Amino acid sequence: MLSGWFHGPVGILIAQLVIILALSRGLGFVAARLRQPLVIAEIVAGIVLGPSLLGWLAPSVLAAVFPAESLQSLKMLSQVGLLLFMFLVGLELDPKLLRGRGRASVAISHTSIVVPFALGALAAPFLYARLSSPSIPFVSFLLFIGISMSVTAFPVLARILTERRLLTTEVGAISITCAAVDDVTAWCLLAFVVSVVRASNVGGAVLTTFLALAYAAGMLVLVRPFVARMAARVATRDGLTQGIVAFTLVLLLLSSLATEMIGIHALFGAFIFGAIIPKDGALARLLAEKLEDVAVVLLLPIFFAYSGLRTEIGLLSTPGSWGICGLIILLACAGKFGGSTIAARLTGLPWRESSAIGILMNTRGLMELIVLNIGLDLGVISPTLFTMMVVMALATTFMTSPLLRWIYPGERARDLVATRADEGEPFRVLVSVSHAETAPGLAVLGSALARSSTEALLALHLVRPQDRASFHLRAGSEAQEALAPLLARSAALGVEARSLSFVSGEPAVDICRTAEAKGVGLVLLGRHKPLFGGTVLGGTVRAVMQEASCDVAVLVDRGLSEIRRVLVPFMGSGHDRAALVLARRLLESSGAEVTILHVVSPRASESSKRQRVLVDELFPEDTHHIRLSIIEHAHPEEAVLDEAKEGYDLVVVGVGVEWGLNDALLGRHRERIVRDAAPSVVVVHHALAAAPPVTESRSSSERPASVAEAL
Amino acid sequence: MSHAIHLGATLRLLRVDAGLGLRELARRIGVSSAYLSRVEHGLDAPPTNERLGAIARELGIPATLLVDVTHRVNPFVASYLDEVPAARTLFLEIARRGLTAGELARVQAFIDAELPGARRPVREERAAGLAELLAPERVVLGLECSNVGDLLDVAASRLARATGTPARDLAALLRRAEDDAPGAIGSGLHLSRASVAGAAPIASVVVLGRPLREATPDGLPVRVAVVVVRSRQGGANQVQLLRVARLGARGLADALCDVRRPSQVIAKILELERVR
């Protein structure tokens, strides 16, 4: 048989690891396409490998690859992985999230535990009668169902929020705080439940509770100051020696051993030990970096596989059992989603924001699976109920992303616009004026962009250092000469600009530094059409683009006096997106009409659909000011030049070789769009977009896994 | 020309920088807080030398340095002149020749070289001089702006890299310190400061191309701004601020009004600081 090929248990184990890793990563690729977190793929991979699919289709293969006697080693490995993983979850738990939270977060997090717990407890008698045996104490069963309904997956939540750039919004801040609180509460409750289940009598339960409290106190009072001192040493010396890593691991294992011996699960000790490591120093970050790949990439999928091997969808053979499964999903969502949403609404958040919080809190992910496996190991829940609960965990995690996109769609676009402008600060533009001649066009564009808020337009003029004449007498007038036309023009357009001027030998550096100190969202430069040789994107312009930490736009002015019709060529790069954002501002502030020319290269058409979605996201409403035309053209540059003849005031284009505009030192391009287009042109450079986006989005799905990603 | 540093504004700056409340300082030196407040706002005559001594002690700064800033004859000098009348003739000679700061620096150098052991134990501060905290890249020339906030932002942009703090955050720190106690201390000098954990002390000097008309205690527009960033508040830091204030009293704003290169600014400051 097959098992003969593997030459014994070690061979089987290695073969199992290969299959598990390959399958979960392969499905992970599919999940990323469906915009689902990796955890979905890993859970599904486990189920596929288990009796539900493989065992059903080819029982002999299952028996050969996952023979019953090999499961023990798989289980042990998965437990080690879980220990490390819970340690990482503890490491990522920032106590700052638990302290100083607002009234809203307190109310929501408490409600989001109490309501699902209560609903679970209400359903417990019904489930107990159908899916449990009388040998299990009813109290244990009830507590356990309650817990498994109220779990939230902190790591998967953190990842969804980061991906959708919601972390800094109110919704994100409240959800992440609530999830952190929920996490701590749920684990404490679970430890209590496990101790109740394991204790044979009342005296035993009391003893366990007492020991658990003594353990927690010991960790906080004795171990924590010690670990803090150790962390301080790591922070001052550079790096974390292997000795310290080994020592930390020993402490971690001792902590887990202690909780296991007390009778509350070993995972609890790992979590607590991670949680007491100080988060402000380097230790927590360095440890997480070191352990993450082994724990999350290698060991965690084993847990999912093991858990999938115990999941038998086949047990849900009757419509009745599917009905119960549906009921469980319904109850879980009603409790968690309903409870959090209503609590959020009652604290005064709008319905849309409230339901977004509810959807996020309803994510259960891996945390639920850990709880369920503990329950199955303890014998509190039967394999049938276990399977139903796994389906519930899968369903609630799966629905999070699409539901969030549906309920809370505008957010992403709004966030993109606010990209670099610091949280909550108004968008401001720094206009660098080198010569008075470039001023009028810059004034028109700058005023249009900065109309939204006061003091949003800052005009900067840098004076060349001069050794000769007493420039102090002259410099004043030079700065005023250079800036006056811009100030006058923008004042005429109803925007009051502030002016700033000083002597600078390195204009590019000073423009970037000033932009940073002023916290502006966009640096706007002026440039004349180059006559002979010389590129637009050279010299100071290139230096600013490469050094600035915000977006940079260069205006090549052809007598810009009014902005009514704007053309945005688009192929999807980060710079193109920045150009779109800029055009969107023009639309919002001055009602300009924006035409997006989406150029599709005949060769690479498979990526175009995604970019279409992107355009839709950026301009969710406002359809009558937007015209989207998609054309297929082998030479994007030509396409733009053709379209630009149709009476536009301004072309807004991202930097990029596809447009013949390159900001790199080598590889000169002819910059035909800048030279030959009839209207004025703005070339936009996005600070964060080093790589073209098609590969960017692909690589983001392939970047190394993190704890957050695993859920 | 007289370069009167405003004692009240300077005291307020030092007090706030030391983290002392008005009432707390008043209680410690045994005056009413109303009186101290009037002094800080220049509404009452400057305190006597004894009171200044008490204030200096509470702020952890040398009394002689504080008296220096007030433009009074230092009591230590007065008692020396009584002891050694011949010295008066020398001071008179210096006054008659109208020695400039640079020339006085040469006299100081001569004294240092020829009479090294003669220094009396007026052990002044060990804090580094302003020139040592500067670098050409942190000197801004010809700034024209419309308010102090812009000035602080520009200084922050030059200080950010050396302190390892984002310019935006540093600017916010400077603005907050400015709100607590205005940096305009008269004689055309603006003195700003911020504390950044773990930062080695550094400074930036901004020479204004167009004098900044803001509320100053003596009504003179600001022409030079000095921005000091250091690790934490405390004794040595107040000494540093006070020494910069004394530079103002020695005519810093006038000395820098026609420099054209950052290195010249540092050289001028070094010269002003040479006379200890």
C-alpha cells in the first residue's frame, strides 16, 4: 500500500506536512482572489483532507496518507504550533488598547460578549437534548456553547482593518479595541469553563480557581517586572541573542506547563505570558518576527489540518441536522452582529457605522476553532456539534469581507483621498514657486485643490544663496516679487494663501523638509515646457519626487486659467491612482468634469477588470461628472495625445514608463505627453508607489504571512 | 545700542521649561504669585538681586548668569571693584575704547593664556555653548513668513533628522511649548525649545529676512530665532536657555543681521560666546 512508500512514521509525517502546506497555500491563492483571508483557505484545506471530502471520495488514500496511528504526532505538533501562536497573539495584544477606551467601546465590547453568550445559553437546552449525552454535565455544556458563540478573532479583524485602511477611522478604532477586550474576556471565561469541566467535584473547581488566580497574580507581580527588565536590556543592546530567545521560550513553556497542571488549558499560559511582555520595547517585536514564520506558516496549518480531520461533514446527513447547523449560524450572527450593532447604535453611532462594527465583531476565524478543539478534546461537545460549529466559524468568517464591502463601501475611496494627510487634518497643498512666470497656472491649480479648507494653500519660494550684494535688502523684494502674483491670483479666486520664503542651497531637500513639517498632502511644483534637451522630470523635480514623503505634482503650464475639463489617463499604477485622487479633488472642489481614459494594452488584458473595479471605487457616486472610456491601444502615449486634442483644460497623468514619463535617473524618455499635448499637463508622483500596481496587488497576496493573516 | 533682554519673559520661559507653576515658584521664594506674575509680564520692577538669587536657586541656574541677563552690574563684579580699585581704571579704559565683542574675545584669550590659574571660583555652567549645538544645515537665512508657527515649522524641518523625530511631531512640540510660554524675550530674539526623549542637545538658528511683527515684550520685531531641542527638562537645560538669552543681551540680533552664509552665523555666535 501507499504507506509502504513512506518508510515509516517519519516519512508519513513529512509527506503529511508537504500535502498540508501545499494545499493550504494553493487554496490561499484562490482565497486571495476572492478577497478572503487566508484562514478560510486553511480551514477548508483541513476539511478537504479529512473524512468530509478525501475520506468520502477515496477512503483508502485517506487511510494511507493520514493513518489513524499517525494522528497522535500530528496532534502534538499542532499543539506546539498553537502554543506558539497563542503566545504571538498575546504578544500582539497591546495593553494600551485595553486602557483608556471610550464609553462606546466599553458598552459595545461588553454587549458583544453578553448577548451571544446569553443566546448560546438559551439554545443550550435544545442542543443538549439532541446532540449530547447525559454523561456530560449540563452546566459545562451550557457554558461551553455560550463561550463558543461569543468568540471574536482579534488577529483576522486586525488584518481586515489594515487591508481596508479602516484602522484609523472611528469604526476601526472601536472594533479593534472591542476585539482586544473580547479576546481577554473570552480567554478568561474559557479558562474558567475548562476548570469547571475538568474538576470532578466542587472542591476541585474551587481549588482550580484559586490556583488559577494565584498563577495570574504571580505572573503579574513576580514574572512581569522581571520580563520588563529583560526587555529593557534587549532594547538597549541591539538585537536579541539566541540565549535570550531560548530563555524566553523556556519561560513560555513553564508558563504553559503551569496552566496545564492547574487544569486550565496550556494555551492560556502561553497567551498570558505573551500578554505580559512589554510592548513598547523592541523585545516583543523582535520575538514576534523570529517566531512568526515557524508558528504561522509551518505549524498552524497542521492545526487546521488536524482540526479538519476531526470534522466530518458526513455526520450532518439529515436535513434536520443541517437545520440545526443553520440555526447555530443564525444564533451566532444574531448574538454577535446584532448585539454589537445595537450597542453601537445606542452609543450614538450612525446605523451604517454600527453595522460595520457588528460585521467586524462577527468574525470568528481561528479563535473559534481553537475553542472548539478544546471542547472536543474535553468531550463537552460531540463530533456532530463540533462539525456544526466549524461550519459556523467558517460561515461567519467568510461573510465578513463581502458584507463589509457591501455595507461600508465608500470608506475606502474616502480613505484613499486622505492618504497621507495626517489623521483628521485638513488636506493642504504646498506650492513651490521658483519664478514669478509659473505663478498664475500654479495659483489656478493650487486654489482649485485647496479650496476645501482654510489655510490650505502654502506658497514657498526658496532664494538662492548669494555672496555678493547685501541680499537682505534685496531678498525681501525677491521673495515678494516671486510670490506676489500667486498670492494675488489665488486671492482673486477666493483662496487665501500663506507665504513662506527663505534662503536655500538645496531646494529639493528644503521643499521636502518643509512639506513634512507642515504636514501637507501634496507638493505642487511648476515647470516650463523644456525647449531643447532637458527633461521635465529632471533636476529639482526628480529630487523632490524621490525624497518627498507625500504626493508630488508638477504642472507644465500652457496658460491654464480655468479648470473645467480634466483628462486622466489610467492604467492602474500607484501613480495613476494618485492622479485619479487629484482629479477627484478637482471635481469635488470646483466641479470640474473628469474623463478617465482607461488604456488597456492588448497584451495584458487580464488585469484590466480589477482596475475597472478600482475606478468604480474611487468615484462611487457623482456619475454625471465622470466619463469613463476604455480603449485598447498598443501605445498608451499615442492614445492620450489623440484624446487630449478634444478640448481639455488639463491632463492629469501619473509618472510611469507606460506614459513615457520616467522619474528614474537612467532611462530617458521623450516625455511626449508633456511636450506635445495641447492643454496644460500635471504629472503626479505617488510617494508610496515604487512598483507598478499590477504586480503590487499580486505581491501583496504573496507577502510573508503574519499572525493577522493566518486568521 | 542697548540690548535689553526682557527679564520677565525670560523668567517665565525658564520657569515653564523647568515645569514649575507660577504659584509654586512664588511660594518657594516667598513672594505672592500676583507679584511674580506682574514681574513676568514686566508690570513690576525687576526683583532685587537677592530675590533673583532665590529664583536662580529654585530654577537650578547660576545666579551670576541670571544677573548678567538683567544688565545690572554683577554684585560679584561690584565687590571686586571695591576690593581692587585699579581694576576700575581698566574697565574705564575698555569702556572708553568701546571694545567690540570680537575684541573682548581677544582680551579673554589673552587672560586665559597668560593668567590661567587666576580664575576665581565663579564656576559657571558646564553646558555646551550655542555654537557647539549648531551645524550649517540647521541655520536658516532670510526667512520671510507671516507668523511664529511658520518659523517653528521651518526650524523643525531642519532639526528633525538629527533628533530622529518626524518634522511634523517636532513642530507640534515646539508649538505647544510656545503656547505654554511665548519665546519672544525682547531685543529681537525669539527663543524656542522642545524636549525629545533621548535626543542629544542640538539647536537651529533662523535669521529672518523680514522682521516678524508679533507681540514682543519690548515691542521690537523678532529678527533672530533660536530653537533648542534636548532630551529632557532639567538644570543644565535651563542654563542653556539662559545662555542663549544672554547672547540676545549681547546683541545677537544685530550681529546676525547681515551674514550671508550659515558658517558665518556660527562664527559670529562663537565670537559672542567667547567671553564667558
